[in-house]
Amino acid sequence: MDTYHARALEGASAVELTIALYDGIIRFMHNAIAAVEQRDVEGRRAAVKRAMDIIVHLQATLDKDVGGKPAESLSDFYVAMFALMLQGSQASSRNKFEQVIANVRKVRDAWKQVAADPNVNQSASSPRSTSAGLPADRAWVPGDRGHAGISWTA
């Protein structure tokens, strides 16, 4: 990551950082597709590994005790995306990578709606925040019906 991007992320809220991670997954899946088209096995593996590393990080930072059922749903989503990436890599499948992109983009778009919600405290400095950076008493993840009917399916 170059200095410009690193500096841009320094002042970002936790929700904005989460969105940036989803952007990274999408970017690496596009790189994997390009590698498949070029028959670049090492490039495909490297791109998929980077995307999987992001998924593992997102999964590891979920706090199911705080996030409840929405956090469990996100956990299931991450497991499904990891499996789809693995299948795509093993089969050199552009289609599987495109499925990951479509699903991740849906969840990313839901997070964008959260970022735009002026009622959501996006302070990453709160000691009681979920892995998404939302205060524990306002824990929300895509699919939570308590926020303007936003939902996603994987």
C-alpha cells in the first residue's frame, strides 16, 4: 500500500475501514480473474490468498457475543465466501470468482449505507465497539432488519 492510501485510511472510521477491506477482496478477485485468463497459476494463487487473508481477518475480528445473530450471519457469509474462493482457485473458475465479487459487493453496499447513516456512531475509538467499529449497543451488520430494511443474501 502506498503512502497516500495509508494516510487516507488513518482517519477512517471502523465502518470505512471495513468497506476498504471489502474493496480489497473485490480487487483481488478481479486480479484472480485476470490471472485465470492469462493462465497465470501463481498470480491466481497469490490473488486468492490475499482475498482469503482479508476474509480470515474479518472473521477473526467478529464479536458474536456483542453482535449476536447479525454477527453470526456475517460469520456464515465469510465461511461461504472463503469456500467459494477456494473452489474457484482449485478449478481456475472465473465464474466462482465473479460470484464472490457479486456477493461481497452486496454486503459492501450495505456497509456504505451504514457509513452514510448519520445516526450511526462510527467512532473507532470507542472501547466497547464491535469488529465493525460500531458501539456495542448499536451493533449492526448487513441483514439487520432494524435499519431501513437493508438486507443481503449470500
